[in-house]
Amino acid sequence: MIRLIGILAGLFFTVAVLWAFGNGAYTAITEPAAPTAEHEFHKHPRELSLASDGPFGRFDKQQLQRGLQVYKEVCSACHSLHFVAFRDLAALGYNEPEIKAIAAGFQVPGVDPNTGEANTRPGLSTDYFPNPYPNDIAARAANNNAVPPDLSLMTKARHDGGAYVYSLLTGYQKQPAELLKKFPDVKTPEGLHYNPYFANLNLAMAPPLTSEGQVSYGDGTKATVDQMAKDVAAFLVWTAEPKLDKRKQTGWPVLGFLIFATVLAYLAKQQVWADKKVKKG
């Protein structure tokens, strides 16, 4: 009797699940969801070509240094790099004195050795890029109630990584008249900024790159908004995966070894079973 009740209960739940699935599918087909502004006006990231792209790509250290400069002079006012230590910048071609000078340009949390009270001090090469705000409350107060995200892994956390960062930084614009005509209730709220490359179209961050020459590149590269956006996007690709070059350098020999081992194993198999095939014939 108990077994019968169990079978009936299982059948009941199976039928209920199938009915719910069928009803949902029927509703989705016959009553499609109403179009939304986000669905119609959100854009996929623009194409971005970086030296690190592709299986043979390598980081362009000069571009990464320019990207670091853009981060230091523009982005670091709001965004942190929690997972990047100043000493990691050696991979970008900086020597020890240069790294110490870069670190000293940042104030990091410290402790007064005399009083034991919290304070700030110039950064050391062993420190990590600091958060510009002491806590989330201060961050919200300074950014229209939004907490600026850490950028260390941003290009790994977003689809199309570097292209997303590049598109976002260069995508600020006025709301299209077509959008306001079709969706009059989605006007960008005061304090936000329209950007079609952001998921919900409205972004709390004001345009950080606003004019040509906002930074002065030491290598003579013209600092247009487009160039600065590309450079900082390349830099954030590096912060998210600093071992990319070594991984590719290691990957190709490993792949070659695996191919060689596969061919060797096949030839060995042919040799071992050769007499068996002859006897069978």
C-alpha cells in the first residue's frame, strides 16, 4: 500500500512539473514578453584588437605602461586594484626604483608605531593598490549611492573583457530621440549617465575620459580619448591575467609534446599488435 501511494505521489509531481513546463512554454510562444528599452538599445561591445589577443599574442609592455598611467591619473580616484601588488609592475618593464616611486605615490592604510592608531602612509613595493575610499559608505556618498567596483578582474568578469571596458569608456552619449519616443518612461534619471554598452543603459559613473590630452604620455603617443580607453583596457586585461604570456609560452610546447606522444603511442600500438593481425589473417 505504501509503495502504491509513493508511486502515485511521484506520478502526481511528474505530471505537475510537465504541466507547468508545457504551460510556461505555451505562454512564452503565444504571449511574448513586451519589448524593453534595455533589450532594444543595449549594444554589444565594439571590436577591440590588442597585442595579447590570439594564441600567439603577447602583451605590449609600452601600451600596458600607458594604461597604468591612465589608471593612476584617472581611474584610481574611484577604483581599486585589490589583487595587484606594486611589485607586480616589474612584468611591465619597470625597475625597482621606478616601482618604489610608483608605490610611494599612493597612500595605503597603516598603523602609527607610536600610538597604534590607524593612519595612512606612502605605499611600498610589497603593498597592493589601495582602495580610494575607507569604506563603502564613503564610496556611496561620493558616487551617487553606487560603490565603484574593483577593477583587478573586471575584464574576466565581463563578457568580451577588454572590448567591454573600451566600449564603456567611449560609449557615453545623449539618450537617442528614438528611445525616448518609444519608451518615454525610461528617461535617464538625474545623476546617471546614458551608455548603451552598460546593461541597464544608465550608469552612475560620469565619463572619466573627457578630452584629448587628459594624460601626457611619456612615449609621445597622442592621448586621444579613444587611445586612452584602449590603453587602460589593455592594462586591465593584464591585471586580470598577468601570466597570460607565460601560459601561452608553456602551452605550445605542451601541445607539441602531447601530439608527439600520441603519434608515438599509435606507432607502438601498431608494432605490438602487428603479429596478432598477421596470425588472424
